[in-house]
Amino acid sequence: MNVAELFDKSAGRLPMVPKVVQELIASFQDQNVNIDDITDKVTHDQVLSARVLRLANSARFGGSRNIASLNDAVLLLGFDNVRMLVIASGIAGATTAIPGFDMKEYWGRSFEMANTSKVLARLAKLDGQVAYTCGLLANIGELVLHVAEPEKALRIDRLVESGAERLATERMLLGMDLTEVGAELARRWNFPDAIQQAIREQHNLADPEQLPPYALLIGLAAYIVAGFNHGMSEQEMQDTLPQHGLAALGVDEAELEDALPHLKEVSTTVDNLL
């Protein structure tokens, strides 16, 4: 089976993001985006609007302020932050329960990746919202595999829990891996090439200077999230992060050291979206 056949097999069961989310992601490079038009579209999606407002009023964003409407959110948080909240809420809300698949744990990891990628983007002087979206979608192919091939996907999960390497195991049992599948889903969602490439190439870290920047960034984010979630100290993280990868991104060593406490916080804290 190839990737196209896998998508054909699971037609009608794959997550579909709201059109407004696709438009927001397409607007990353548009300096003239119509904020009122986007806000109006989100407001007309009651479920999406409720999710965005719930997160906007969380401790991470709203704090003690009462944000009662999307217009309030744009005014208090800024359009860029609201755009990020809509994208996160829309993508997370597009998924439904899958038997045997821990959706809460999956999205927990995904938001850790997203938040870590955003912080790294600031250090690398890349677009934080593109980085956040890449991190959020880095492992979306895993979810697709559970929809399309649930029995094999659960078998892969058990093997990974026993110590097997996930991508190699997926290729062995399915003839493809989550990066190929995730990139194809991003293509079908009409997401920009930079996001598709980042998902597809995130684990090809042997020659970082040849990688697209967002692929390298989420590859490093995955290392940071895994390390801090397995008890690595800030000093250990600084000592073991691949320097050639950081150099290829243009990350300053002193700035990275200063950012490590924040990176540890965001890579181990889950946004309450589900």
C-alpha cells in the first residue's frame, strides 16, 4: 500500500479542519489580511468560537482579564495570538475519538511540540506562528495511521513501548511512516509548502544545513520535548543539544542558555484545549 491508497482507504474518516483555519494558515505571509472578516467567520462557527474563548481566558493567555468575545480577544491579545488560538482550536477540534488511541495524550504531546517550536523560532528569528503550526502537526500522521490501519497502528504502538524505533517500525509494517502521511494530510488541507516540508523532513537531521529551517526546528523541538519529559536537567539539555543543528538555525548559544528554563516549562505544560 502507498500513501495515496491509504488515504483512499480511509476516505470520509479523516479529520477535516474548518475552512477558516485553512484561510488563517494561508494568511501567514499576507500583511493585508482582513481581521474583521476572519473574526466574523470564526464567530459564525459556534463550537470553534467557544474553544477559542475558553483558551483565551486561560491562565496562559487571559489571566485575570475577562475576554467575552472574539473582538475582545483580538483587542487584548492581538491578532497574531488569536490567529494561533483559532488554528490550534480548529485542528484539535477536527479529530474524533479513535478506539484504543489516547487522544488526550496525543494532543498533549502535540501542544508541547507547538509551544516549544514557537520559543525556538524566536531564538532562530523565524516566524513563530508557522513554527507553532509545524510543531502542532509534526505527528499528525500518527493519528491518520490509527484511523486508516487501526490494528497495525496499535501493534506499532506496543512495539514502540517495548523499545522499537517508531518510524522504522511503521515502514516495516506499513511501507510508509507518519512523516509521509502527515505531509500528505497537510497537502490535502492546502497548507503551505513550508509546513508540508517540515513534517516530511523533520527526522532527517544528519545534514542540518541541507534541511528546510522549519523541519530542523521541529526536529530539535522533538529532542527538547522528549528530553525534558524524561527528567533531563537544563544543564544536560544544553550539553547534549546538537550544536551543528543549532548553528544551522543561527541560534545564539548564550540566548539558548537564557531560554532553557522557559523551554523546559513549555515543553512539559499542556494547553487545556480538549
